[in-house]
Amino acid sequence: MDKFCCTECFCINEIRQFIIDEDEMGNCSYCGSRSVHVCPVETVSSFILEGVNRHYEDAANQVGYSSSEGGYDLPTVDIHEILNEIECIFSELIDDPTDLLEDLAHFDGRAYVTNDPYGPPPGDADEIYYWSRFQDIVKNDRRFTIFLNQAEQSNNLEDPGNLLKHISDLFLPELITVIPEGEKIYRTRIKKKDKEYEHKDLTSPHPRLTINNRMSPAGISFFYGAKDPDTCIHEVRPSVSESVVVGEFEVLKNLFVLDLSAKIGERLGIFDPDYLFNYEERYKPFLRHFISDIAKPIRSSDQDIEYAPTQVFTEFVRSTNFKEKWYFPGEDNEPADVYLQGLMFKSSLKDKGINVVLFNGPDISTENPEKDQSAWLLYKGKEEYGVRKIMVESEPKPTG
């Protein structure tokens, strides 16, 4: 006689949804629920074991074994421990899951470990440690020679140059996007008394006028703007009663940028068909940490050295060709070069605001695109704003 389990037997949404999608109503053989969504236990077993195999693997295939030492070199678990104690799939309606557990996954004594058992622990990417070490090195040890020995130490992530190469190969292609032709970008200046602002005052500054900034050192001119005027105004930190001038620019050609404003979703459960071990357990933790860290606010009173990590990172990514990692068809439909022309990151001063940094100096924009065909942006004009109020929101920080 066939046995059926139901949605009420489980607390994992993906398992419950799978049973609902099977679209059969009946009485449960295990928890006693009646007139509920049910599914043959063999069918649910196949679904659950597929999920287990996304995150775990047979220890015999991956881990050394020494009978003299009493077993495997790494700790292992069995299938019943995975389902009942680690993934905790059963609902409170199942007082004793023994029968259902045995029908879902017969205990055969097999030992399991997580996928890639000798790699970094899931959810705790080693790259986070290496990124923190990178920041310390370029602030306090060296920054202009970090790429010199890259080929000799390609697997040594303690070396800053190798770490950046590792990040660019594994993580950054996920964050590349295009700012399309026709999109608007804004740049703001605090208005000085009796000064009339023109195009040259609102585009990227002359290199002689540049100061040390988040993504560029003094002497290198970048375009620092935002996707909306309000974010621009917040970013220049005006005082009440000051006026600001906002320049409007239109993108003249598609621009490849690194989108550090991207939201990294929550970790998917192993029973989600879209779950991929490395992406969920390694990529997501590092990307979430990396994006937060690289866009964190830097106070104007902080030492210039605080800019060093993001400046070195920017110099690396703007010189890296992502052609092998991010496909973009050229005129002949063959893969074209993909060099980043900028990046985007969340504003720390304006909720939901997006900052845009473009890697180009005063020649980045023009008022006459037919004459200046190499320009990236078209200057559309300016508008003056008066600052009437500045709001500060705060909340207690957690203690303990």
C-alpha cells in the first residue's frame, strides 16, 4: 500500500511547495492530517535527496580514510543526521520522525561531507580574510608594486596582486553591467558667490585641480556623478542656505561599468532547484562583504590613506580585459574586448541613491558630439538649487 506524506510534515518551504505543485489532496500517512496536499513518499524522497546532493557528497569520494586512526580524516554525518539535525526539515507535527525519515532516506551507513570538504567552510569565505589583509598591505606596506610578482605566485592569495586577479576572475564578472546610450547622469558643484558655471566647470576637472578621492588619487581626473540630482547634492555635503549647481549629462554610447550597487540576494536553501553550492556558500558571502566594504562612507576628516585600497582596486579593474569572462559581441559577432569604463555604488548619504564614477577626465563630455566623437557624455545644461534643510536620521546601535 502506497504511503503519502503531506505539506504539514515539513517546515521547509521548498519541500512544501513541491508537494503542493503535485496537486493531490488526501490524508497523510505520517502526521495524521486530513484533506491536505499529499504526495507519495517515494516522490518526495527523490526531491529531497536531489537537494542533499547539491550540498553534500559521499565522503568516500573526497576524504582520506585511515583505519588505524579510526576513520575519515574529516568529520562526517549520515543521511538521517543531515535531514533531522542539520537541515531540520520536519515540522512540529511530527513528534517522532523515525518512520518518515526511514521512508524518505533509508539508512545505509554512508558517510557524508559538504561539497569541496577541504575548501573554505561554507558561509565563511577565505577571500574575506584576504581582502582585509589586502587593505592593510596597500595602506601600510606597499601599493605601487603589488602586481610585479603576480605570475610567480598565481595561487598565493596573500599577495595583493594575485588576490585582485582572483577576484576579477571569479567574482567581478557577475557585477558587470552596461549604462545604456541615452541614460542621464548628473554632477554637482557647490556654487561660489558671483561665479557663473559652464560646461567646463561641471564636467571632470582638469588633472591639476583634482584632489585625493575614493577611486582616484590627486592628479588623475575621473567623473564623479550620480543617477539623480538629489543624490549628487547630498554627496557634496552642502550647508543650509548654500546653493548648488547640477549639470545634466546624457550617455552617448554604452558604457561598461562594475555595478557595486547590486543587491546580493539571501542564501538559497539546498532544496531550491536553483541552489549552486559555490555561488551560495562562497560567492554570496564574499560579494556581500566586498560590496559593503568598498562603498562604505569615508569622512572628509579621515586620512588620505583610507582611499588607498579602493584606488588600487580601481586602477586594477580599469586595466583588466574581461573579454574571457563577460561576453559582448563585436561587429563580427565575435567576443569583443570588455574594459570597464566606470563603476556604480550605493550612496552612503542618500537612501537608494546610486553614485557613478567614470574613468575619464575633462574630455569625457562635450557640447558638440559631431565635433568631439570620442566623448562619452553630452552636456545638456545645468540647474541651480538652494539648500533649505538637512535631515539626519539615527537609531540606537545594538549593545552586547
